[in-house]
Amino acid sequence: MEDTLTSHVRPTTDATITVRCIKSFEYRTCKNLVLQHLNLDTTTVGELKSLVRENTLKLYTVAHGHKTQNLIINMEDDASLIFQDDSATLAWLGIENETEMSFFNREQYEAFKKNPDMKW
């Protein structure tokens, strides 16, 4: 068995990433969109936003990295994990194969952060 991490098995020109399209923070509803054969060297944040039609992109977790305690979104370190430069390529931002990212409405996220109650 090889010791190669799955995040390094595929080249950045042919990566698979999971996009978590968050519909409700309170009810923890989201739809996972798996994008295959994505060229991380040329695909930009803006292009990815136009695919899923939300206005904010944030890193959730990288392959073999730690996951957050919150099941719907990583609420840590907004300053560095929310990608605001639409012209930046995904590879430049450190996105690699099997990365999970969250797409969401920024206003809803800010409201949820102020009152992070979960509903059923």
C-alpha cells in the first residue's frame, strides 16, 4: 500500500473538489456538489462562484486536515478562509484535490454568527 495522500494522487489540472452549497445555517441544510476534472491552476474563485450562484466562498477542510465541530460551516478564521479575490486561482489559494469548500449567502452567515442557534 502506498503512502501517497489522496490529495496528491491527482494533479492540480485534474482535481476533484466538493462544494457545500449551504441553504440554511440554522437547519443545517446543504447540498453537496462534487466537481470532477477541475483545473485548479486556471479556475478562479469568481468562476466557481458563478457555477453555484452564491456570493461567498470559504474553505471548509482540506483532505487529511482537521474538521470543524460545526457540521454545516467552519466558523473559524474568516479573514483567511473566506476567499474574496474573485481573480485568484484555486491552486494559488492552496486548494488541492479532495478539498471541501462552502458556498453561502454572506448576510445569512453574519446573522447566524451573531446567534448560532440550531433548529430542528
